Amino acid sequence: MSSENIATITKIMESLPDSTQEKVIEYLREYLATLQEEKEWDYLVNKNQNKLIDFARKAKQEMLEGKAQLMDYEQL
């Protein structure tokens, strides 16, 4: 982030009451954590994309052959 952007954010934050600053900081922490989780998820999906495609093809083939079974979510 550029110094200019940081200075702008600092000025905006300084103009807010302390309680609002704390809320903004908490929101930003949660938002940044969400972005990091999405980045990690995207990495894992991209890293394993070929495996996921293979599993989908196998599942489709098993369905066509009548070998697939409905998942019992109670047993998860």
C-alpha cells in the first residue's frame, strides 16, 4: 500500500470517535481474515483441480453404471 493511501486511512480513522475506530479495526481484521481464507481456498482448489476433475469423472461413471449410492449425511 502506498504511503499516500496509508496517510488517507490514518486521517479518516483519526476523525472518528474511539469507539467507532475500534469497530472499524475489528471489521477490517475480520475482512482481512476472510480474504486470507479465500486465498488459501483458491490455492488448494487450483492445486488439486486435476484430482477434483478425476473424482468427478469417477463419480459420474459410477452413477452411469448404477454403482453410486446416496450419501447418508447422518453418518458424517
